[in-house]
Amino acid sequence: MVKSISEELVATGKPGALVLSVTEAAAALGMSPQGAYDAIKRGDIPHIRIGSAIKVPLVQLNKLLQGAS
């Protein structure tokens, strides 16, 4: 059975997270960080910028994944 990203966060000790770093999102998606940055640049992964940091909102990422199945 496939775990949701929320379940993965609980397992890694970040149960209340609302956003993921690009590296965390890449790991959850099973891709490299550079692949995730490329997908963000193309607009394939939803993201927000906070200063110079790029964050991936968990709610939008889960919706994206639910629509893909």
C-alpha cells in the first residue's frame, strides 16, 4: 500500500509540517532534488517562495498526486 506524504512526514518526525523543502518533496516523490527543481521551474510541482527559499505546500502536493492516480 502506498503511503501518503502526510504519513511519511509522521514517520520522519515532521507530523505538523505544512510545507516541504524541495529536497523533502523530491524524496517523497522518489526523484532527485535537481529533478524536483526542474519540475518546479516547468510548473509541474506547485511551490511558493519565502524570501529566497522555495517551499512545496503539502496540501497542493497531495492534491496533485491524488489527481495523478
